Amino acid sequence: MSPFANSERLFKIASQLMPGGVNSPVRAWGAVGLSPRLIARGEGARIYDVDGNAYLDYVGSWGPLILGHAYPEVVAAVQEAAARGTSFGASTPGEVELAEMLVRAVPGLEMVRLVSSGTEACMSALRLARGATGRARVIKFDGCYHGHADSFLVAAGSGMLTHAIPGSPGVPGEIADLTMSLPYNDLDAVARALKQHPGEVAAIFVEPVVGNMGVVPPQSGFLEGLRRLCDQEGCLLVFDEVITGFRVAWGGAQARYGIKPDLTCLGKIIGGGLPVGAYGGRRDLMAQMAPVGPIYQAGTLSGNPVAVAGGLAALKALKQAGTYESLEEKGAWLARELSAAAARQGAAVTINRVASMLTVFFTPGPVANLNDAKKADLNQFQRFFQGMLAEGVYLPCSQFEAWFVSTAHSQKDLESTVAAAERVWTGMARG
């Protein structure tokens, strides 16, 4: 019997009930040539599938589990909140406390509104930017993913890139035409676009550190240049920190790089692994949202007390002294030693890293934008993924995603990961 018999059986049933057998496309494992493992539970740095197989996890629910799986304080907070009631459709003390914590921590936040996902946060921020400026056009960057709202499904990253979908049916051309997608790290392209459409661009949306075509850091001067161009043109700079918020630093990428956007989108970590998002920014902009202003956005589950409790517990744990220094050291060690192991085995890879997120690109690189990322050898990536899975290491099932290191990963875990990678690369070199 297959050691993955239960996963295979359940996925077969799921395929008759859900499109592709999944509720999010990348989970179908189409890019790695395998049937997906169905996960039963997680603890610390490990997850366990329904057949009882254990894996050292570098996905971490695609980033939010920076403290590892089933972190005790988060679990306790969620249990206590759920026992008091799972949803009220009314304001609660917890959401006030979380909002206060976010505003104090994130430089660009003067006011914030909680929502239920990163997609909702970005969609709402775009509506606010258009309403506040009276302009319709938006600039994004090739390979950056800001959720699946219509305006952002143009040259998007994440699952769109993994499955080679350039856009999506169901998105009206009139809406897509208002979105300009430009090469990441190319300020000249942004300047040309703004000059070509003077007074028409409402906002520039950017992942300050890209995580959705794999990890791609901003080149020196890029974020500063975007800030300058927005100020000159009178459009808004929006940082999508759904991945980077409280991941690359306390306060996010804007704290790490010292650039203050007009609006910020958050998610992932601020819910402690539960469904949550947030958008916020300058007080004068946020004051234009209903009920105090004319721009409408609402949500029954926004500020959900269970998600808020999980987020508060996670953020309080992250605020402890030394947490981010430790995560930085772990990320740096893993990237450095993986690079050395690849070199010893003659594997042509480029490893991009910022803080505790990294990507091993199967190309000699460098990787500074989507065109560079797309040079990666996807067959090599597939072989590497399969080899690492057989070694008990669970990686993102796409070349164009980030690995995430958590506080739960021990030095022994990191060392075993590098040793496994070297064995896999050795096998790949032998054919």
C-alpha cells in the first residue's frame, strides 16, 4: 500500500467536489508532478499528513505561522475567545487593542481598518485610493500579487504565475485596461508611465519585498524612488505588506527600509494564522471611509474576535526582545549554507533572502524581476521539490514562492535541511 494512501483517497474525493480538488489553486501541486499531501495537524516546525508522515515545514501556511504551528499562547487565546463567542457583528475590546498595536508599530499607519483577508485589504485600499484622488488608473509590478480582485489580475504572481495564467476570464477588459503592470525594480518604467498618463494614476501598489514570484528584494533606491515619483505626481504609494508585515521586521518592510507609504495592506501574521487582513494609512485618507466619509467598505466578520485574539497573542510574542535578531540569523545561516551546498554539488542556483524569507531559484541569476525569475529551470525545481519531500522537508510547491523560517525552527532543523538539500543535489547531479 502507498505510504500516502489516505491523501490519495481523499484528494480523489475532493476532485469530484471542488475545482481541482482544492480551495486555492497552488495546493493542487500541479507544478511538482505529485498528488498533494493532505495535512492533519502541525506542531512547532513540523506538519503531519493524514497518513502519519512528518515533514519539516518551510511553508508555514504561506507565511503567517512565524511562531510555528499550534503556538501555545496563540492556541490558548483563540480557545478563550471562541468560548466567549465566535462572532458578534459588533465592535469588541480586542479589535481596539489590535488596532492600537498596529498603529504604534507600523510607521505608515495613523488609522487602520480590519478586514478578513489580504485580498480584501488590497481591494479596499484601491477603492480608497481611487476615491481620494478622483483618478482611475493604478500601477502594479509584474509578478507581484495583491489578491484576486479584478484590478490586480494583470501579470500577477503567486498561483497565477505558477499556473502560467496571464490574466483571468471574468475580468472585464475595461477594468484590466486601467491597470499598468511594469517591471519590478525599474524606476524609469514607472516615470515613463506616469508621464504618459499625467494626472490619471491613483496609486502605485508594490510589494516592498516581493514574495509572490519568489523572494525579490528592492534594489537600492527603488522604494525611495517610488516615494519621490508619487509625491511629484500626486498619486498614493501603497505598500502591500500582507507577507512582509511583521515578517521582515517589527513594523514591516517600511520600518526595515525607512520608507513611509500613504497606505498599507496587512494580513498573515496579524491574525496569528487565522483569516484576517487590514488596511490603513494617513488619517486624512482613512477619514474618507464610511461612516465618516463617502467611500464604502464593510464586512460582517471584520474584526472577528477569535482572529483578533490570535493576532494579539502572536504579535505580543513577536515583540519579545531578540525575536527578530534570531529570525534574521536563522534566515541568513540557512541561505548561506544552502548556497555553499549547491556550489559543492555544481547546482546552478540563486538564493534571494530578506530576513526570514528566502527562495532558491534554479537559475544562475541574478533575480531582480519577473523576467529573471522566469529563467528558472522548472524541471530542476520539480526534481528538487520531490527529493526534499522524500527527505521529509516540506517546501513551497512552486518555484515562484517563498520559504519561511519560523521561531520554531531549531539549529538542528536548519542543519538537517541543508544536509538533505545537498543529498538531493548530489542525486540530481548524477542524473
